[in-house]
Amino acid sequence: MVVPLRKTILKVIFGLGLTVIAGSIISQFIILPTTIASPRKQQNNNQSNNDTITFAIQPKYDSAGEYKEGLASVQIDGKWGFINKSGQVVIKPLFDWVGNFSKEHLAAVQIGDKSGFINKQGNFVIKPQFDEVRSFSEGLAAVSVQGVAGKSANGKYGYINPQGNFIIKPQFVAAGEFSEGLAPAGIIDKEYGYINKNGFVVIKPQFSDAYSFHEGLASVRIGYINKKGQMVIKLGSFASDFSEGLAAVQIGDKAGYINKQGKFVIKPQFDSASDFSEGLAAVQINNKMAYINKSGRAVIKPQFDAASEFSEKLAAVQIGGKWGYIRNPLK
């Protein structure tokens, strides 16, 4: 996730009447720069060997997602397919939209106005039949039937297993991915709570935004709650998921990082900030994307037009209008 763009491009967009959930199918995509004033000058001893970046896969794609289960989604001439870590196309770009591959070895894909799930050979395991889908997580995937939930009067989300059978019947106006045994879900518009894998509400609907649990905490619009629904960190600003012990939080027009005690460990200085992954986080500096470490210092200098989080030691970055992949210098 990214702050503040998390609330527009990569977000649980519950509060805006949409149904895209943080940590779900679009969380693989880009962190776009806007405008920024320079943060504090970085110390030279933290920028050694970062002036020249060697691409693992040269920029040549229209768009690109994160690597999951050894494959990454890429867009070529308006269609989505998948490449391996050598940059070879292993699933031809045939789809209008795709999600990441999950631990269930399935990826959500869309053809026309219907969505289903393919395996790593590119074959449909669950045929396109749903109006909208989320990626599989913890053995379940949210799918919308009878129209797109939140946009159609009859559309509702339920949850299916990897065989395509409903485990939780369609009943929700919005539904996110399961994480740590719980998923954000809405029974009525603009009031969201959390359900367990039996479909029972365990945290009553009360939030205007609700995000997946990470490291025991979930971001809601006004702060972070624990699994009892108790507010443990109260904020008055946008906040991302906890990852590797830190969470990106926006104060005014700048973003920094807090720990689980709610204290800033990297002061707000960036115009956008993503989750930490593999020891690094993408941030915006001087209208370019860089990667910082947990001390807040640039390990990879600002040079990209857009950037994703590291996953499986690689990160998708955009430069000159095209996307490629760089390696994690810490790995």
C-alpha cells in the first residue's frame, strides 16, 4: 500500500462507495509520484553503490505487477499476461485484467465482463462467471454475483474455495481478502466490520473504511484496531498496513512511518510512501521514486517515475514510460 495514494489508487475504497479492498487484487500495481518538496538531505554513506541500477529485466512493458509464486503480471499492447524471473512470457497476454498468483497457485483474471481463475499453466480452473473477484487468500476468494456489488442493486459478495464452491454465500456489499483469519466486509453501504471464515461477523460494522489485518492490527479510517475491534492507535489521518513492524502514515501533505506504539520512527517528509517489504520501501523524493531503509535513508536514489514494493527479491519500476524489474540490493 501507499500513502497518500492508497486512498485513491491502491486503497480499500470503501469510503468512496467503491469496492476495491486493500491487500486485494490491485495492490500489486503502481505507486505514482505527484509533487513533493525535498526531504532532509540524505547522508552520502547511505547512498553508496546506488547511483547505477542494473535492471534484472529491462523496461519494456506498458505496466507490471509484483512477483508472486515465481510469476509477475505484465501488460503488453493493452492485454495482461505473466512472465517468469527470466522475463520470458509463460502465460500469453490475453486478459483484460489480472491479479497476483496466490499460495493456492491461482490467479484471478478477467475476460470481457466476467472473471475467473487460472493456474500457472494459464488454464482456467474456475471459468469466468463472476462479475468481480478478489485474489485467493487463506483458501478463500471474494467474488461478486448478480452484478458488481456496490454498483448494482442486486450485486453481492460471497467467498469461494479453490474448487469454485461457495463457502460463504453472497451477502456482502463489499468484501476484502482474508488475512490472519479475518476479512473486512460490509453488510450495508459505508459501514464495515470483519468476518471470520464461517462468514460470521466478529467485529460489528462501524467503520467508514476497513482494511485487512497485518501483524495483529488493521487500519480503519481513524486509526488501528486489534482483533477485538478495540482502537489501539488513534490517528486523524490516512494510514497504511503494518509491514515489517512499520506503517506509512500521512500527516498533512507528508508521509512517514510509525511503529506499533504509534510513534514516528521516520518523520513525515515524503509525498507518498509504500509499505516496507524485504527491508525497503518506495517513497517519493523530488518527484521521483526512491527506496529507503528502516532508518529512512535512501538505499536506491530517486530515479524512477513509479515503483512497486519488492517481492521475491524483485521490484517493478517505471522509467521512460516503460516498466521493468530491479533487484533488491539488500538480498
